[in-house]
Amino acid sequence: MEQTKRGSFTGSLGFILATAGSAIGLGNLWRFPYLAAKDGGGLFILIYVILILTFGYTLMTAEIAIGRKTGVGPLQAYAKIDKRFGFLGWIATIVPVIIFPYYCVIGGWIVEYGFTYISGGANTIYEGGAGNFFSAFISNPITSVICFLVFMGFATVIVLLGVEKGIEKASKIMMPILFLLIIGIAIYSLTLSHTDENGVTRTAWEGLKIYLIPNFEGLTLSKFFSILLDATGQMFYSLSVAMGIMITYGSYTKKEDDLSSSINRIELFDTGVALLAGMIVIPTVFVFQGTEGLASSGPSLMFVSLPTVFEQMGIWGHVVGALFFLLVFFAALTSAISLMEAVTASIIDRFQVKRPIATAVCFGFSIVLGVIVCFGYSLLYCEIPLPNGTVGQLLDVLDYATNSLLLPIVALLTCVMVGWVCKPSCVLDEIRIGHKSATLHREKLFVVMIKFVAPMLLLIILLQAFNLFSFM
Ligand code: PFF
């Protein structure tokens, strides 16, 4: 059968921006700051950066190299490397199939908040309190579905336009705006100070110190390991590894592209944006709500705590709120595009169909699952116990199944395949093609990580997800 023509990025810049766009998402802007706040800032950041440079680098390099070596999407790529690992292609493809719809549901929440701020209606968020606005919105089956469809519509159109005219072009427009927005908002946040009703004045610089300086007071071994596991989980989430995306984007690179230097830049952008997001969120919440505000800001941080802070900023809060949700919108959209592209590419490569058909199949399935997830807060409301002892709605169940179970399984088996079956050289040789200098940096590190350290950490994460492992 004649091979369907595959797209490709026009050069390294397109690849770097699209891949950074995939990596930079809700993980950086929402998850990283609240984990950093929960885990005491500095120490979490230190561990996180070390993990990105070692563990994250290893997984990202392996997947991008597999993508370029095989030239196909994840569904077939693993089998092309070793027939016995064909099943892994299926699991790796199922991950974005599940994540994409619920990521678009959260994207819909961002559309609602962004639209409300940009249209000057922020007072409707504040009237009955940001918490009530959020619960009322997600439990409204009509508006939540409309916002979900709007967000998914944007992603679908871009994927439909293809690799060069859609994904690359959109990334080249959205990513520079995203960088400017986050740097601008971070600079503004650092100028903030506020005196509360008790006459206590707090400045952003004090908040920055809490964020950046490691606090070893009261640190126990079990606390240290819990921070280590949080940082490892976050690193996965943030780099978009183990979900077929890196294989897909790697398959669109040219042999003359220097993958090693591209990967360094992608890591730098992803970590830089996460650190800047923390630099915005933590000092801002600290200035207006003190350390108690930081302690109580969990996952609801973006949709409840931050709007409450924007309200306290007065008129500037409307502007900052609008710019902030625009930033989050771009970040989430470029990630959603990559999730949809991983699924679309797999369908195109496996079934040799044209892009519009593959995109339509992914769109159709995602509508069904996405609507069910939206209804999980209203018509289909249920509280489902999770293996880690918490209780969640449908979205939490899908998030748990993918991020806590399937992702570590895919990553673990990828390490086994590359480290022990096809051997690290099958990846390193691919990376050497197009590499400008004679030596590869972090080559020995790659071998040790992929064979020993990464599988061990992944196994611990998996056992922990089932509550089968705990540090004292
Ligand atoms: N890496 C992106 C983010 O940080 O948001 C994309 C992503 C990661 C999407 C994990 C979904 C997911 F479960």
C-alpha cells in the first residue's frame, strides 16, 4: 500500500517551539506552583531541576530519538524498534486518547475565565466569591460543555491544518507571546506589596524568598521522599513524556536537525516557564493572603485563590487576570494540540487514512468522552474512591489512571526496551546523526539513568500509586 505522505517541521526552531509548547502547559502554570508551595519551595525546586536534567532528559531523548528513527507515530514506533514491544505502542497511544478530552474540559474552564476577564465581567466571578463561581460553572452542564467544545474546536482546526501550516505556525505565533506575557506578569508581580487589615505589610520579595530559599527546618526522611516523589511526578507531567507525543514530534524532525541541542533548549524553556509561574503565583498569593493563603492553596489555586487575589488588586486585577488567563490559554492549547496530534498521527500511520479522517475520528471520540467528563460535575455526579485513598470525580479518575498508572508503566517499559533490549546505543546513535560536535553531552548519564535509576524510581512511583509503598 502506498505510504500516506507525512508532514515535517521546516527546521529546528519549529520543532523546538512546538515541543516546548507541548511541554509548557497546565503542568507548569498550575501544578508546579501549588506543589512548590505545598513542598516548601526551594528544596522542591532544587530536586525538580536535578530530575529534569537527568531523568527527564533521558526519557525525552529516548522518545524523540525513537520517533525520528522509526518515522512513525507511537502506535507503530515501538513495534518497529522491537516486535515484542508492539503492545507498548497501544498503551502509549491510549494515554493521549484519554488525556486529550479531559485536558480540553479544563481548557474549557480557562476559556470561561479568560472570556469573563477579557470582556470586563470579572465582577461576576467576585460577587458570590470565586469558589462559588467555580462550582456553579463546572456544575452547569450546558456552559461547561460549550466552553469545552470551543477549546477543543481551536485544537482541532490547528491539527487539521497539518504539521507545518497548523502546529508549527501556531507554535511560532503563540509561544513568543506566551514568553512575553509570563515575563511581563512576573516582573509586575515582583513589584507588589500590600498592607492587610491588621496593619501588616507584606512584599513580593519576602514571598520570593519563601519560594526560592530551601527550608530544611523540620525536614524528615519521609518528608524528603515525599517531596522527591512529588517532583518526579511533576517532571513527567511537565515534559509530556510517556504519552506518545515526543515520539510523534520526533518523527517530524529531519535527519540534519541537532536533536541534542534542541532537547537542551526545550528543557530550558519548560523549566524556565515553570519557575516563572511559581515566581508569579507564590509571591502574589503571599502578599495578599500570607503564608496561610499559600498553605491552603491546593489544586483550586488557579480558579479560586488567584481570582481572589486579582480581586484584591483592584482595577489592575482585571488587567492582570485577563493577561494571566490568556497566557494559560496559549499554554494549554499548545499542549492539547500535541495530545491530539499524537492520536491523529497514530491513526494516519496505522490505517493509512488522510489527515481529515483521522482528525475527525479523534474529534468524535473526544466529544463523547469530554461531554461525559463535563457531566461528571452535574448530571453524572459521583464520588469515586481512588487507590491512593482519595475520592474524585470522573476527571480525577481519568487523571489518576493516566498520570499515576499508565504513564509510569509506559516509561518503565520504554526504559526496559531501550536500556536492556535494543540497548542505549540504538538511541544514542540516532542522536549522533546531525549532532554538531564529536562528543555527546550526558551520554554516560543517559546509559546509567535508562538502565538503572529511572526504572527503579518508576517502579517506586507505581507501587506508591497502589499504596503498596511508603517511606516510614
Ligand atoms: N506537559 C503538558 C503540561 O504540563 O500541561 C501537557 C500535559 C501533561 C497534558 C500531562 C496532560 C497531561 F496529563
